[in-house]
Amino acid sequence: MKKLFLLFIILSLAPLAAAQSEVIYFYEEGCPQCTKVSLILDHLSDEGTINVTAYDVGTVEGFEKFKEYGFTYTPALVIEGQKLAGEIELADIMQALRGGVPWFYWVLALILGMASGLSPTLMTLHSDIISEVARTTRDELDVLLRSLVFYAGIFAVMTVLFLILNDGDYARLAAAVLGFACAINLMNAGLHTFNSYTKIDLYIRAHFISLNSLSTLKLGFLHAVAKFPDSAPLFMGIIYLAALKGKFVYDIGLFILFLTGITVAFVLVLLLAMAQISSFKSLSSQSLSRLYFTSAGIGVMCVSILLFWETVESFNIIVAFVVVLLALAAGGLLIGFKRRLIV
């Protein structure tokens, strides 16, 4: 069980460099459009998104390669087998990249979801639910359905945030603030694991089984609002994937797969718990909680820095500095709020 848990963490925090796409770039001196495309490619290359092989068509080697691909004018790109030429914008390049490595993003979205679904706070909650089932005669299917309704409340909050933070410079600014705040809270939970189980969880433990579906939905919503970092630890990962630019429908698909991963993780652990009731408790042990929250906090911090770096390019340095202060203040307020809820 511990090895499986560690594998999920390692995979979920795998560097995005693994998704590098090979790009062949043809340019010529004195071409204004080539200068624009070169700047875009340099930016993407610095981010680790692509690996560029450039050819000057003014050279014999470059011209022969240029004709080999059937191009007639510059700039020209070959991205994972797809050809682009002429007026090339950032959106065109990113769309070609999306088509080049779709499998990686789909797999990563699912892994991020499954890893988020293994949040020790949620595992502790589900352990209480399973214990209640073992103590009463309530039908197991009923409890499963109530658990999924509880997740529906969490999913509703995440969906609203995803739609708000999905695109645009100001959205990235807000995403960076939220990301820093979540990262600070997650790392704090890693240092002080007592801070991850609060009165909200105890209230759910006392009333979850007996509540009707509507109340269960409200509790899920409350949990997501009051304890968002614990409810969706790796949510910022899916926000970053969406920020890589692409069709909105494609981003929605990634988000749905992320939610599916959370659900799958819960169902798998629930099935395992039917054979071994301590499975949920094992996943919420103090040592694994420290490892999980610390690893998730570091991962979210790295993603937030990437989002923040893109924000710096759109706003001046003063605004960027204010963003950092707001993020730190928000993180501190959330930590203080959680401490007030500690029993």
C-alpha cells in the first residue's frame, strides 16, 4: 500500500520536461515574421516545452532540408509531423503541440486526479465512514453513493474555480495567488500534520452517515471552501495544463479526466478497504501524511512559480511584487483559519 502511494506521488510530480516536443524551424535573415516566431520559440524552449532544431534556409543544408519538407516560404515549422508556415501565432504553435503529445496530458491529468484523491484528510474522513458502516447495518451501496455526493460538492467548487482561472493574464495572476496560498498551506500541513484534521472533519464524522443527500452535498461544498488545499491538493496542476493554451473543449476534457481520477482513487481504496478495513487509516498515517503534504506543497509551489513567471511578463515588477505579498498573506490567513478550527 505504501509503495503504491509513493508511486502516485512520484508520477504526479513528474517534470513536464518529459513532454518536450521536437520542433524543426526554418528561417531566413531579414524576415520580420521569422523574428517574431523566433521569440516565441525561445520562450517555449526556456520553459522546457519544446526542443528546437533551427535551419537557416540561406545555407545549403538548410535550403535542402527546407525543400525536402515541401515549404516555399518562411518562417516554417514542423511540430511532431505537423507543418506550419507563413503567419504563425503562439496559438497555432500551442495547438500543434497539443496534437503532438496528447497522450501525455491525458495521462498526467488522470494521475494528478488520482493523487489528489489520496489526500490524507479525505482518507481519514472515509475511514470514519467505513468504520460507521462496520458498526451499523446501513447498506454499503448507500454509503458509497453518499460519499460520491460529498465529492460532488467538492467538484462543484473546483469547476467554478477552473472556469474562472482557465485563461487570460488576469486569470493567471489569480491562479498564481491561489497556488502560492495552497502551497504554503500544504507544506505547513506537512510540518504540522495535526493541522490537517479539523472540526469540520469531526462534524462530518458525527453527522455524515445520518444526513440526507442535500446536506451531504452542502458538507462537500463546505469542505472544499474551508479546506481547499486538503480537498484538492494538486488542482493547480490541471490549471497549469490548461494555461498551456489550447481549445477550451480540450481543456474541459482534461479537467473531467482529473475529476475522474479523484473518483477512481476513492473507489479503488474503498474496494481495498472492503477486504482490509484499515486501508484508509494506513493512507492517513502521520508519516505518509507528512510525505504527501510536503511533496504536494513543493509540486504546487513549482507550478505556481511557472504561472507567476508568465504573469511577470504581462505585468510590471511592482504588480508582481504585490502578487507575492498577497499570496503570502492569503496563505497565512488560511493557516490561521485552520488553526482556529483545531480542536
